[in-house]
Amino acid sequence: MVESLKQAAADLLAAGTVNVVIGYGEGTSRRVRPVFVREADGVSSLVFDERCKANLAVYLTKPEIGKMGKAAIVARPPVVRSIIQLIAEHQLSAGTVVVLAVDEAGVRSLTDASSLEAFAAGHPPELPPPTRRIMDSLAGMSVNERRSFWDDELSRCFKCYACRAACPLCYCDRCITDDNQPQWVCVAAHGIGIVEWHFNRAMHMAGRCVQCGACTTACPVGIPIGLLTVVATQATEREFGYQAGMKCDAPAALSSFKTEDKESFIQ
């Protein structure tokens, strides 16, 4: 698998099809880190295994990466869905990035909207069994029990914003949490400030989260924070039939409507 990936990356760079390949490389203490390969002979630094969980699509909207030229990106299925959602939200244009999609079948190069959508259709969101068990447990709780669960989990948060930094859909130049005139969300890492931050973020991710799990993986204190955004986006799918990260031309779930909407206020 990794040799096929290296060959595909080398071919793209050697042909001048792309100027940089965004992938994974060895870091310290057996951790992997993002690498930005700009020469064909540099693909030897690429790795790909079970440690490669970070969602590299987060780099595609960075101005620094845009200055490097056309990019190729190593992408598991959730990363492909992230790229589709970024295209749907007009943060990327289809065809401006080469996606080296990796699954059990190997490595394939996706270069347009139709190929991205076809790949995503074959890899719908699938939560890991531990996550499903927690969600099933939460679904069986009362409102007070769920609040107690989240009070306990969020008590460990010190607002490092690693969840925000890891998420490719948190691409705002200035986050609502960074505004202080007016101040919408309390910046302090106390009970109210923490709840305001995480619940506001979940609301903004409703209908947009592609269930990649990058936010949970990035949390340094092990809070399963991705559960909040998954629940919000699953509610959007259930109520409005909208599934994030599947169509490049999908309308925004929370800023579009249908005249046959069941709620009378829309009419």
C-alpha cells in the first residue's frame, strides 16, 4: 500500500501535475506528523499505517499551502468527505487538488467532483464500535443524566482549542471565540466558558461534520468531543435528509429551505 502511494506521489511531482504532496511522515516517539513533499525524490519520507489519523484536509485552506501551488493530498475516506464538504462550502474548487484516496483496494487518484462523490458513496460515515456504544448509552439517558455526563467530561477541558485546529471545517479566519467586541463566548476555561465554547461549536458543525474523529483524536485530555458534532449532524440528516460530505454541490443545510418544509414558519 505505502509503496503504491509513494509511486503515485512521485509520478505526480515528476510530471509537474502538482507542486506539493501533503501526507504523513515519521515524527518522534513513533508518532506521525504531516509532511509536505515538493520533490519526487522526497516521497521516501511518506508513511501510511494505522497511526495516520489526522485529517490532512485541514491544510488545504491555509494560505501558506496555497502559495506552494497545486497540491495532492493523501486521504482516507473521511478526508475525502471533508474535501467534498469544503467544495460544497466554496472553500475549494473541484479539480484544484489531486486526492490520493486510500482504502482497502489500494490507492486511486481522484481529480474531479464525480470521482470524489463516487468514492464517498462507497465509503459512507461509519462510527467505530466504541463510539457507537457511547452514543447508544447516551441515547438511553435522561436529559439530566446526559448533562451530568458532559459536565464530567468537559470538566477536564482547558480550552486549548486543539479540536478547532484539527478540524478542516473550522476554517474561519477569525473564530467567534476570538471576538471580544462584542464577546459572544466567554474566553475563560471555567464551567460556563467551556460549555459555551463546545456547544456553540457543535451548533456550527451541525450538517457539516463528516464524522472523521479528528477533534477527539487531537484532544490532549481524552474528551470524546466529536460526539457532540456527530449528534448535531446526525440530527440534521434525520430531520432534513442532509448528509455532509457526500455531494460537491450540496446546499448548506442550515441556510437553505424547501417550501414543503414541515414547519409552518417557513411558509
